[in-house]
Amino acid sequence: MSIEQRIKAFNRANPPFYLVEHDDGTFSLCLAFSFLRGKYAGFGQDAFNQYAKQIGEPVKEDGFYTHGNGYEWESVFKKAFEKTPNISKIRFDCEADGFFCYRRDLSVLEDLGSQFRKICLDKNGFAELVCTALEEAVIQDEEEKQCLTMR
């Protein structure tokens, strides 16, 4: 199967995630929030809303969700695959409006992307993963800030 066929097959089987081939020989696994429509509108957002409630924050502020940006999705993805050796070989370039990661090895992104989609579809399990990952990210950020102030 050609690379183009593999990407099309992945994209058909794993919405709303999709793969893209780039001119420099890399591939990206993407979840662009602005593209989420129909049954995928708000994909995974309930888990992030649950986290907001758990920590006593509003779910929305000024009409926007307080949690669920691309950086938080990156934390969740990294937590989901923290014991996977290939996670250290993935480059992330997330933004507020999307989750994006890159790798030269298409097979790794196909594998992790399809696994992550299954994780996301398990609403209770995904909510638990989100809460754990974001709690750990907050602790890590606080530790890094303390290290910087000690210098």
C-alpha cells in the first residue's frame, strides 16, 4: 500500500484525527478544533470540562472553554503514551486551536493515532486520563517555576 493510500485509510478509520504528509519527509497527526463538525463537534471536550469542574473553575469564560486547548491535548497524549519508547521521538507543535505532532516514521503516528482515538472514545477513561495528565502538568509547571526563581 502506498503512503498516500495508508494516509487515506487512516483518515477514514480515525476521524476526527487525520494524518498529513509534508514535503520535508515528515508526517503529522492532527486534531484541528476548527474542523470539528457534526458528530465530532466538541470531540473530547466533556473530559476537559470535567477537569475544570474538578478543580473548581468555570467550564466557560467569556464564551470560551477554559480547558481543552492543544497544549492540554499534548499533555494528555504524552501521559497516555508515557511508557511508549517512541513518544520521545515525536515532535509536538500544538497551538491553542489544535493538537499537532510530527515524526518521520508514518507507522508510529498511525499506531499511536489510532490507539489515542480509541482512548478518547472511552468517555470515562478519557476523562480520568485528562484529569490525571493536567494535574501532573500543573505540578510540573509549578516545580519549574520554583527552579527558575531559585536561580
